[in-house]
Amino acid sequence: MLDSLHRARTEAISKILGNSDKNSLEQIRIEYLGRNGRINQEAKIITSLTKDEKVEFGRALNEAKRAIEGALDEALSEREAVEQQSFDPTIPGILPPVGSTHLISQAIEEISSIFTQIGFTRRRYPEIETDWYAFEGLNMPKDHPARDEQETFFVEGGLVLTPHTSSGQLREMLSSKPPIRMINIGKTYRRQSDLTHIPMFHQFEGLVIDEGLSISNLLGTLDYFAKNFFGEKREIRLRPYNFRFTEPSFEVDISCDVCGGVGCKFCKQGWLELGGAGMVHPNVLKAGGVDHKKYRGFAFGWGVERTYMMKSGIKLGDIRTILSTDIRHLSQF
Ligand code: DAH
């Protein structure tokens, strides 16, 4: 009566032992324990048994089921353990995302390295300034339009967030002796925010003070920068302008790289405006404690963002996106 049941049980367990294939183990479960499986087939004879035999057979039947189930569970958990152990340390790991230098930092590094190659010293001066360094000492009297309350951020104690890096000119003159070759790159602040302006931006300010300097030294320096930064074929030109701290003053233009200075739909006149420059005003030399009879100086101050965009051809529809912290935006550069 029990022989056939025992045979089925032994058969099932021998198939399970050493088997590590999930699908085939599932097949075995169906074959033996499924609704029409071997064990249920064996159980059919129960109706023909006596009461005592039924008790004995029932127990053996339950034991056979439990034994097969136990063997299946064990085989499956063994398989899982093996799976977890199969770790191959030679497989290359998943690299964490690597950041890159911000667009503006890249520009600052490049500008800085071009000027330091010709003997300029990189400087950084305070972003919060007194009125004197920001305006007065730069020959900008109290009624000068650049002091317009609409443009300047005033902070407590009569201080301002420096609206330009030109304030560094005075600090440089007062802290070192000529000859001076400074490139001051830093943050500047103005109360403006629209498609082409951001309230915090960057400028680089050059200041050179020495004996016998003339406009041709200024032009030569700017030309050197333009050729290194924008490319050999680019030309520089000066246009008369008016800044209080330089005399004469100029706006500096660079030839358009699309048409080479002839005029096209990108530049209109063939030239693009870079920023301001000039020969340092005697009043500024005096304010900086420099002997204005012996020394002359030239200076220039340009926006980093503007200059960089001109070079890279990156056209941001809205300059404010440059302050974005969105990694999808930043990772493009
Ligand atoms: N400080 C001026 C500005 O922010 C730019 C400038 C013009 C700087 C002429 C100079 C200069 O050094 O010589 O608009």
C-alpha cells in the first residue's frame, strides 16, 4: 500500500537534490505536488482502505508532501545563496557622475592665464566697497550717472556692492609701487535683471602703470589678448568714448568673425563691442598715490560673461540661465 508512495517520494527528492535550476525545480513541484501530481494520484487509493490503514496512509502521505516541499525549499535557498556570492570584482564599476568647471570659471581661468603669460599679476579685491573706491577716487563726483540709485546696490554703513572692478585700480595703486601690471577678475553688482543683464556678473580689469606708456601699449595689449582669446585673425579697434577715470577713453570693438569686419547680419557694422579702456586719468593716479608726472597708466574693464559668449558663440536667449543650478544645463559646458 505504501510502496508506491515511498517510491514517488524518493524519486522526487532524488530529482531535487543537486538541482539548482529554478525552472526545472518548479516543474518538479508541479509534477509531484501539483493538483494532478504524483502524490495526489497516489492518494486516490485511500477510498479503498480500511479505517486503520487510512490513518497510516494519511500520515505517510503528509510526510511525503512535507519532505518534498522541504527539499524544494532548500534547493531554492541554496541557489539564492550561490547567486549572491557570485560577485566578480573584476567587472568595471559604475562611475559616479563627474562634475566639470562652471562656464564662468573656465572663462576666468583662460583670461587669467593669457594675461599672466605677459607678466600681469592676478588679483582679487573686495566685493563690498566704500563710496571712495567705487566712485569718488575714480574721478566720479557725487552727481555722476553711474552712481544712480537705480543701478547701485547700497549696503549698510555707506558701503556699496562694487559695480565694477575698477575699484581694484585704486587698491592696487595704493598697495604696490609701479611698475604695475594687474589683472583683477571678480564679481560686480548692478541693480538690473533682464534678458541681457544679471544683477551679479564678472569683470576683468587690467591696469598697467609704468614710465612712458602710450595708447599704442594699450592697443598692443588688447590686440594680444584678442588674438589669443578669440583667434589670430581677429582685429581690435578703439572708438572714442567717455569714462571719468580715463582720458582719453575708448570703447573697444573686435572684428566680427563671421564677416571679418565688412558687415553682416550678425554684427551689422562688422564690429562687436567688447568693453571700455583708456589712459588712466591723472586724478586717478593722484588718488592712488602715483606720481602722475613720472608715470602713466592704461586700463581696461570688460565683462567676463559677455566676452566669453562672443568667443564661444554660445547664445543664451536669457543670460539669467547662466546662474542656473540645473545640472542638465550646466553639464553641456
Ligand atoms: N568700469 C567700467 C564699467 O564697468 C569699464 C571700464 C572702462 C574700465 C574703461 C576701465 C576703463 O578700466 O579704462 O563700465
